[in-house]
Amino acid sequence: MGLVAKRERLEAILAALGRTLVAYSGGVDSAYLAWVARRILHEDMLAVIADSPSLARSQLKDAAAFAEEHGIPLQVIQTAEMERPEYVRNDPGRCFQCKDELFRVMHAFAQQRGFDSIAYGVNVDDQGDFRPGQAAARRHKVAAPLLEAGLEKDEIRGLAREAGLRVWDKPAAACLSSRIEYGRPVTRKALVAVEQGEEALRGLGFRQFRVRHHGDIARLEIARDELERALSIEMFAEFTRIFKALGFTFVTVDTEGFRSGSMNSQPSLQPLIRLLS
């Protein structure tokens, strides 16, 4: 199926959903989905973003700005995944707990406000990674219009660029909790350290990166095309200053560079990940 046909298929899927809440994070997938839903459903759609300690303030601000730029109605809701012991203990099923909480709250909101459907921005490429949150979406019968239309990540970026959406090349951004190694409890202190560390890296001009929290160790993953700039004595000194001030004892730069989902690659976790997949 060609890209034009996929876009038309997406529009038809959205038109059939009725009054729809769109789970929105401000990333390219959910932003494009919300933008198309606004064009197709008009007043019968509402973008919903979940605010919690695992959402970076800069991400919330940018998501709200994009919605305002395009006249997309936006509702901020509060979720309480931090109150779930299963979430805080941070095993590979953590993402299920997060999405289960999100869709639970959205379902209640939908019932209160008379919405017919909930949709979220999973795409074809997401099927090749460990994404336990998708099980939560299936549990709550959440629609996946991008996936149903057969759209891949690069195709979504291409359509967003064609539409003139500034987020078309926005780097992928998972929640802050995904930076904390499995088995280490998710705490507000750890989330703040990760958020402030990533804001500092952004302030240094880096564009795609992760701060991985390993207790006393901050492991910095920086995109390979930016890695050369990171590997200097001067930059090492800056990293040391920043991350020791945030409470880390040691700071490392990962020579493999940034890779999405790197926490899932630990050999000891593979049997459990296969079980949960």
C-alpha cells in the first residue's frame, strides 16, 4: 500500500471512531495522530496528556505549545502510577503499569465526557520492540489508528514533514522512568536527577541522548553523530561537574552511543522479557 493510500486509510479509521480522546505526548507519532484527528473529527476530538513525575517539564511545555500552534484542544490529566508498587519496583513490566494507569484514567474521563473511543500513537515499527504498554492498550480496547493504517515511523515523519509540522524530526522521547535500570526503584529523587541531567545535556547543545541511571553511576548515551564532540577532556570535565552536582559518584560516556530501549538488552532480563512479550 502506498503512502497516500495509508494516509487515506488513517483518515477513514479516525472518521469511524466517533468522539475520540487521543493519548498525546508531543512526540511525532501522537502529535501527527492528534493533528489528523483534529482535521477529520473537528470538535469531536480531544488530545489528552498525562502529567506525572515521570514526564519532563520541557516535554510537557513543548507538547502544549504544539497543540496551541495547531488549534488542537488539549486536556492535562493527572495519573498516579507512582502509587503502584508494581510500577515503583521497576521490573520489565513497569511500562504496562504506566499505560494501564493512563488508560484507566482516560477511560473514566471518556465516560464522564461522552467520548466514544480512545486512540494512541503506536505504529508498525513498535511491534519489533519490547513494549508491554501495548498489552495495556489491548486490555482497555484502545484504538491504534497508525498501526491499523500500516504506517511505519519513517512514513509518519514524512507525512508530518509534508504537513509542515515542526515535530517531524523530533528525537524519540520515552518517559523519565525508562532511564532507571530495571530492579532499581523508581523514586522522585532519581527522576529529578535524570530530568535535570538531560536538561543540562540539552543546554550543552546535544540533541539526541539518554541519561541512564545506575545508582551511583550516570551512563550517558549520546547519538553517534554527536559522540565525537562528547569525547574531549573539556567535555568530560563538564559532564563530571554536572552529574556529580546531581548526586552521582561516577559519570561514564557509553561508547556505543544512543540506542532506544538499551535497558532491555541486559542478558539477565531476556527470559522475563520473552515471558512478558
